[in-house]
Amino acid sequence: MERRRGRRTSLQRLAGLLELPQDIVLDMPRITMLGNKQLLVENHKGLIEYTGTLVRIKLSQGELAITGSDLVIGNFQAEQLLVEGTLTDIKYDV
Amino acid sequence: MLTLRFTNYLHGTVRARISGPMPEKFINLCLARGIFLWGIAKHNDDMFVSLRLGDFFRIRPLARRSRTRVEAVGHAGFPFALKRIRRRKMLVAGAVLFFMLLNLLASRVWFVDVSGNKEMAGERIAAVAADQGLKPGITKDGLDLKKVEKEMLLALPELAWVGVSLTGTRAVIEVVEKTLPKAEDRSPAHVVADKDGVIIEVIAIAGQAAVKKGDTVKRGDLLIKGFVDAPPAAPGQVPIITLPGQLVRAGGIVKARVWYDSYGEAGLAEEVYRRTGRQTVAVTLRAGGRELQVKKAPAQPYARFEAETVHKKLPGGRNSDFTVESTINIFHELIAETREITAEQARDLARGRALAAVQDRIPEGVQVVAREVAVLKTAEPSIVRVKVTVETIEDIGRTVNINQQ
């Protein structure tokens, strides 16, 4: 765990030095929200669970749980996932 | 976004119901295969997704692996529209027929108009154009406008220029006619006096002057003779033959002083007429060749009246000879009033009347040398009489053909 964190921070430093986008270097999702209406997750790893009130998205580490009402997945592709509806909570589990 | 929607329409889209214990697994399998899904929604236990028609045939093995059941519930897009159209062949045939007919009718000349002709008949120009192939019903493709213009110009020597232009299905032939000089009258003629006067200048351009400066002439007197004598034989030479004189068309400028007399009078008590405001209106309606009296008026509505006529015309359509016209006659009643004026005013009035009367007889543009106004002495004190004499210098020559028996 310690070693892994060390690698991560050095990578992060390198990315900062070379001015590379950190989400590419670190393989992390980029999450964009439009108010409480839309949520766009880029670089996701798939869908774990989907109901009208809960969407769980698998990430490279952990998962993202979105709760709300009338949730619809507007767009589902390999690189991006768009959740529409009325969002109330976003929980990040590592 | 628009291009995405367009490609979706082109490929056709299917709305599918996915039922089973783990629809999420199916979705992830689709993701792994690169199958694009959108509009994922859950109603009760069933999940609904949209996908492309091509992808819909690839998901059968995925459904089996994820133990879900896939069922198409709706479809949209071009392939389905095409399928519908295939069942309605006559509709397509009608549309194709419509466009073919439209193209066929638009590719022909249906009207030939001629414009710019003044003396020549338009029918004649159109007939020549028809000989060159430019007539209603001809296809525009086979028409060589430049050649038609050239041939028309050759066929009609009275034309200076011909331009043919096509606007839609209408061919417009614009022509410019040659303006030929008028045939000059070359028959022998004399110049005679048109008015009485005293000659002040004679310039004979052709013929022999019959009068000289200072002569007094009467209307109709000969001024320039249209006859030239034979040239005299040189002195000391015996004339071999005597040449007869020659008749020519005389021409020249003969300037003379001309006097115009005029007379005007004005009473000290002038009678003037004024409109009373009362009026009678008669209306006649004319449509085509028929006349209709809408409102009649007596022939003599008032003791003294002034008539005013107003014509009103309905703007007819083009090519229409049918005109609708109304004639409105307004009769204004007049009242006579006597107005007292001073001797001075009466003289001016009389002078003005006399001048106005003489002005009609003096041709326009002549040089006025003198203008005399004389008040005539009369026994009647209530009337002023004025005599006006205007002296002008003008060309009094008038060409008169010599009668040849």
C-alpha cells in the first residue's frame, strides 16, 4: 500500500511536470455535472446496477453510486456514460 | 449531435425490452462488444434500451449469455420507412411521374412575347420567329438563340436589332426598329408669304429671290421663285444653244416685320360668376360595350351652370379588352354678381384681354420688337376699350409646290 501510494505520487508529479492531463495519466474518471439534471462519467468500467432510483458505475478503483429519481441512462458507450434525471446523492466508494 | 442522430436515422433504430434477473450484465456485455446504447430506462422490472438496427441482430448471443430476454417493442428510421414505401408503390410512381412531368413542361417554351415593335405587327415578328423554330411547344435545349436572332435580323430588314431571351417557359423577343429617314419632297416649289408684312431680309438657298428688302408683301405673294434661269453665255461668245430654265424646289429664309392687332374691352361694372355650392350629379356606368345610367340629371339643371366631368376606370387585367368605366358629370350652379371696378382696373383688364387674344395668333419663339397699347376714346363712359398692336420679326416663308400640268 505504501509502495503503491509512492508510485502514484511520483506519477502525479511527473504528470504535473509534463503538463499532461491527470485523468489520462492516472486512469481516473472525469465526472462532469450539469446542475442536478445530468452527470457525465468518462473513463468508466461498466455498469454494476441500474434502477430508476440508483445507478452504480464501476470505476478503475471502486465505484460511483448515484441516487435520485427518474434516472435514465441517456448515452452508454465504452468511453462515456450519461445519467439523466433528478440527482440527489453521489457517493464515491474506493 | 446532429450527425449522430442522422446516422441513427439512416441505420434505423430499435427500442428493445430487456427482461431477466441481471439486465446490467447484458448492458456491460454490449459495452464490451462496442454496441452503442442510449435512452436506457427502467420501468418496473423491465429495462428499455435503444440501439441500432444492425446491432440488434448481434445481441442474440449476448442475451443468451446474460440470461435475459430481448424483445423489440418499437422501431424507427430510414430502413423501416423504406419498407413502408415498398408497400405503396403507386405513391412513389406518382411522385416520380410528377417530377418527370414538371421537368418536361418546364423544359419547353410555351409563350412567345414580342416587345419593342412600334410600326411592325407583332404577329409578323412572331411568325418569322416561328419559322426559325421559336414557337410555343419547342424544347429549350434544341434552341440556338443566337442563331434565331441572326436569322430574324436577316429575314426582317426593317429591324436594327433582335434580342431573344428565355425567362422560364416564356420567350421574349425584343426588337429595335430601324428609323428610316422620311422621303424628302423634291418636287419643284415656290416660297410664298404666309402673312402680310414688310421684308427685312431675304436669303434664297435654292431658287431666285422675287422680293427685296423693304418690299411690302401680302399673304400669298411670291417670295422665292422655284425657277433658275440658264447661265448667261460668257461675254464675247456666241451662244450656240439656248438652255431652257430649270424648275427647282425653292428654299430660303424670308424675314419680315409683321403686325398683329387686337382689341379688348372691359366695363366698369363687371359681371362675375360664382358657384353657389349647389350641384347635381349624373353617373353613367360603362362595362364592355353596354352603358347604364345609374343616376340621371336633367339636361338643363340650373339657369346658369358649369359642368365638370370625371372619368373613372377600373384597372383591367393584362390582355383584357373588357373595361369597366364610369363617367360622373357634376353640374355646379352659378350665380351672377356685378362688381364695380375703377377705370384703372378696367383698363388693365381690357389690356390683358387684348394681349391674351393676340398671343394666340403669334407663333411661339418669334422675336417681338414692339408692343403698343392704346386706349380708345369712346362716348360710353362705362366701357374701356383698348387696342394692342404687337410688332414681330419672323420668317413668313411657306413652301408651296408648283402645279405641273
